Amino acid sequence: MPDGDAERPSLTGAERGKLRSLAQTIEPKVFVGKAGVNVGIAKLLKDAFRNVDLVKVRFSADRDEMAAQATELARLTDSEMIGSIGRTACFFRTGGGG
């Protein structure tokens, strides 16, 4: 019963740092509104991963709720949240597609 994380090695600190610096130059592609994370939002992020490996997501929730939503979004999309600033978080997934 693999849970996804066991199959995919986690990023190192240096890799995360490089991705965070790259993320500063991109615009948010997915917006999570008052309704929060749902299957439709997860599909939008998965669609974005078809073109790029690094996607910025903007949340309307406060920081505590945003953290929970970001964790759920990463789980639903089999991606990794690499960092957040304010109400924006960046997600990474290799291989595009899926």
C-alpha cells in the first residue's frame, strides 16, 4: 500500500531553496477562493502541472486555514508545497502530466 510519499523522494534543502527563488518570478496560476480546496481546484493545479513543474497558488483564507488547505491540495495533486509567503504558496511536481 504505497502512500505516494514513499515512492517519491523528498526535496533537499538546497533544491527547495532553488525552487523558491525560481518561484519569485512567476505569477499565480491557480486561485483558491472562499470555498477552499476541492476536486475542481485540484484539477486546475494538475492541469497547470501538465505545462510546468512549479506552480504558484494564491489563497483567500487566513494563514492558519491556508496551511491546512495547502497541505490538502498537495495531497490531492501528489505534489509538494515548497514554501509560502503571505497568502501565496508554491507547489512542485516533476514529470508533468498525471
